[in-house]
Amino acid sequence: MKIKFTLNGQTIERDVPVYKRALDFLRDDLKITSVKEGCGEGECGACTIIVNGKNVHSCLMLAVELDGKEVITLEGIEDQIKDAYVEAGAIQCGFCTPGFIVSTKVLLDKHPNPSEEEIKEALEGNLCRCTGYVKIINAVKIASSYIKGSEKND
């Protein structure tokens, strides 16, 4: 089936088998390596992408469902959020990090100044086995301050 969608600001048109998962299409066909398979069941968040402003587990979505949509992966997210994760020391092995950063982007787009409870709720679908969650929560707070600071400079 032929699909057309926007990926990180670029129009993509491809033929895809109707049975192919969005995860496999993005990673294998389009070489978007930040999208990772962890559990394959939508439980870990390693494959999280943004589809029309919402975070979605790409392992549970078919590639044909991307048709007509706006899709953002880690590669399309501003450096302020990524830098905040580095500053907070919230990255160890890095496997889960793209999913956390994608979920952070969705949260901060909706709530630029989230409470700690809102941060925890927004990150609920993402699992980390290395860092614990304190540094990740701090990274979201730092990213929020970066974004608020840049809005003042606009």
C-alpha cells in the first residue's frame, strides 16, 4: 500500500506491506535508529514516537496507519530537551532514552511548566533499567526551564 506522511518535517512517500509495523518500517526501511524494539508489546516505551502530537508505541501500530499523519522521532526533537537529559545525567546505556525524550516533548508541548506529578504521569509508559527515575524527572525539569528561557528570548 502506498502511504504519504510527514516525518520530522520531511514528506515521505513509500509503498509498505499492510502487515508491517511502524517500528520496523521506521527503523529498517527509513533507518530511524532511535526507534527501538524493547518488549514488542507496548509496555516499555523504547519505540515511542509522536503521531499528530500524541506519543504512540510504534510496535503496536502498522506502518499504513502513518498515512496522512505528522510523525516525529528523536531525530526531529529540539536539542534543548536532549541537552537537558545529558546535563541531568539521565542517560546511561541510552536504550530507553529516545522514548523518554519523545514523551518529554509531548508533555512540554502541552504543559511547558509541569508539576512533578504531571512529569511522572507523562513518563508512565517508559521503563528504564539503568538510571532510576530521579535523574530523568530532573531532566524534564531542566528541559522545561530551557524551553521557558528560549521563549523569553524570542
